Amino acid sequence: MEVDILDFVEKCRHLAKQALGKHAGEPASGGFARWKHVVIHCFRREEGHSFRETENRLEYMTALLEVLDLEEGDIPDFTTLNKSFDRFKMWVWRALLRVSAQQHPQSGHVALDSTFFDRGHASAYYRTRSDRSVETLKVTTLTDTESLAVLDVQCHAQWRHDTKTGPQIVRRNADDLHTVAADNGFQDWHTEYEIAALDLEYLVHYRGSSLMATANNALIRSKGYSQRWMAETSYSTTKRSLGDAVRALDWYRQFREIVLMFAITNIESLCEPL
């Protein structure tokens, strides 16, 4: 999605300060405030630049420097940006995802689904040296079916079954939900029992063509199951805008990058399109 980059950075500044709270102004790597690092990483991923390219682009973008409250000769070095992305814990990016989702109307009706991101961007030499055989990351998300905002993300390098990851991500957000729609990959009696215990209505397709399965599937379709496909729409939007591959080499940085990508998609939808 093409957006006005200045509008995008201004919204990132507001949300980064909100996500970091009292820690927003604390100095991070290089002595720069934490919120400035978060905003620059959003800009970097939105534009698809490397760390070195980001430093170079900022030197010639005076309007962005004003938003970031930086002088022309006071731009963070690319090594400083690299270190800050390494040091910022996952809670920072989850907080940014959460506040970006909260800017959208919350219906309480969500789609639970999984997608995959390619992690083969690194060279074959690096993959062999690090003994990395998994070429894709599995990502499970909760997507609001009305606003298309991604509420939460769970990443796995080892492909855990959907019935294991589904309850985990639903449990974290249960207080704000009414219904959860999912395909039959998330269906077993353990999962149904656990989600029902959270006082949520679980709309999941049953496998097979038995009379009971057919009747259940017809019932849940009448309750809004068809909106589950909104999760696929959010995946398509994210991958068309930011790509379907992660660039970081280490697994924990890849997880952070994926959460950041979905947060950026939430923020993009708040901006004026070009």
C-alpha cells in the first residue's frame, strides 16, 4: 500500500511514544531516545531499506528529521540502528502492534489463521554454517474481521500444530473477544474445550460429511464464519506491501521483524493513500 511517508512517520511517532509509555524518552543505543529508534525501524521496513541505506536516506529528508527531532548531523549510525533492533525486546514490538490495532474499531469478532514467511533470504553459506534447515516461519494471527487490524501474532520456527498455537494466542486476548472463527486445522476437542472455558464462541468447521458435522458447519456459517477469510485478506495486504520474506538472519530478530511488519500494516491503513 502506497502512503504519504511523512504522514506515516508522524503516526509512528505518536504510536511509538504510546507503546513505550514512560520508557519512550529513555536513551537507547547511541544515546537516542527509544521512540526515535522505533520510528526509524518502522520507516526502514516500510521503505525496504537496509540499515546502511536508512542512514543515507535520512541525511537528505529534512522533513522527516524534523518529525524525529534530529539535526542533519545527528543521524544515528547504521551500526547503532542495527544494535538497537538487536537489543529491543519482543515486548516493544508487541506493544506497538497492540496500540496500532487499538486505533481501529474493535468488533470482538476475530479470525484465527496461520500463514508462512520465507526465511531463505540469507545466503546458503550462512544457512549451512548456522545449521539452519527450516526455510519458512509459521505465523499464527488474530485478525479483527471488520477492521482487518491484526491484534496479535505468534511465530514459530518449528511448525507447531494449529491446535497448539491457537489456544495460546486466543488466551492472551480473551478479555476483548466475543467470537473466534477458524478452519478445521484448529479443531479438536481439547482446543474447543479450552476456548469455551474462556467464555468465547468458537466457530470452527468440523471435518467430514457426517450428519453432525454438516449440521454444525451450517450453524456456524449462519453466525459469521464466512468472515474468517478476512485473515487471508490481511496476509495478502501485508505481503504485497512489505514482501513475504524476512531479512534478519537470527531467528529472534526474524520474529521481531514479522511483528513489526503487521504493526506497519495496521499503521498504513490509518494513513492517507497516495
